[in-house]
Amino acid sequence: SPITQQEAKTTLQSSSNLASNNPNVLPILITGAANTILATSALSTCTVMTYGSANITDHGICWKTSAMPTISDSVDSLGALATASSFNTTLSGLTTGTTYYARAYVTTANGTSYGNEITFTTL
């Protein structure tokens, strides 16, 4: 049966309060497309869309020359983050003419979350 307007409102309120009701919600983030791609570096603006339920103790971007980079690979670590917001990252020490894969990340007491993967090739 169709849901009532009140049920829809209650569901929406429950969803919006998810992080405050569940202590294990990880942040959700977006890895921005690489821009200002040079021979040995590139930039990416990433966004934390939802903060999650625990303080972000580190955030940044990770990269490598194969898919699914993690914080065990190369990183631009930017430290703690107080609110959901956008942040600029620099991928440096890259090799000319090489394809890289990168993902934004945030780390909390609940674990590490990753954004979507991007790929780019240095000049």
C-alpha cells in the first residue's frame, strides 16, 4: 500500500539522523576529477558529503598505478577534519606519462572510508 505523507516524513527524518543514532556510520565522500595534471603532479578537489558518527582523524587522497589504492599506498594526508566540506589535495612525486588511480579517504575510529576511484595520466 502507498505510504502516507507522515510516514514519508518520519522515514526521511530517520535517514537524516542516521549518523547520530548509529555510532558506526562511516563518512561518505567524493573524489573529484584530477585537474592541473602535470608531468610529476596533479590536483584533485574532494568532498566529504556526510561526516559520519565519529570524528575524522585524517583525510586526504591516496594513489597508485593500479586500481583500488588504499592508505597503505602513496598519500597526501591532511590530518583531522571538523566538518563535512571540500578539500584540495596534491598528488606529487608522480612519474611522467604514467596512469594513476586515486581515491579520497577519511579515517575515523570506525575505520577508513574511500571515495570513488578516478584515473588520470601524467604528461
